[in-house]
Amino acid sequence: MNEQAGPERLSVLRSTVDGVTVVTVTGEIDHQTSGALRDALTPADPAPGTRTVADLSGVPFMDSSGINVLIAGHQAHQPTGWLRLAGVRRPVLRTLEIVGLTPLIACYPSVHDALED
């Protein structure tokens, strides 16, 4: 799946690695683009134990809309599944830390690390 919001503003690709959905995001996440990310992070099959890694290494900016999408994505994977973030750039990571999201959603340096843990 490849969805683009706006002219080259956000690219969202979904793939599966060893039964885990990997969502690769490139571009800025804001009010206008967050819908594509929300759709990608919502499990297609809400079966117990659904697992997703969101690769945010290509995201230079995220506003409160993105924070809300991550919270909703986390909740959609509960109670037995998980949402993990990978490759979060420092400015975005700082925002996640400030709003207290990092204790709720685990952040990893890479997709590989998120899949291995």
C-alpha cells in the first residue's frame, strides 16, 4: 500500500516482515497528512496480538496530529499486541518525550532492533 497525502508531502508504505506489519513513513506528519498514517497504523485484522513497527526515520516533523495518531494506533493494538516506533529523528523524538509518549510506545534505533526485541 502506498498512500500519498498532498503533493509529495507524505508517503506511507506497508509491508509484512515475519508476521509483523512494518509501516514506513516519509515526509511531514501534520493535520493535512495524518489521515494516511492513521489508516496505515490501524490493524487491518483486529485480531489479538497484532504487531506493528512504524519506521519514522524519514519523518523530519510531527505536530500534535501525529501524536494523536500514534496514541490511537497504540490503543488499536491493545491489549495483547503492540505498536513500536523505529528510527525516530531527534526533533520528533524530543516531541514524543515532552508529551510523555515514550514510556507508552517503545522507540528503537532501527526497524531491525524493533523486530528483534
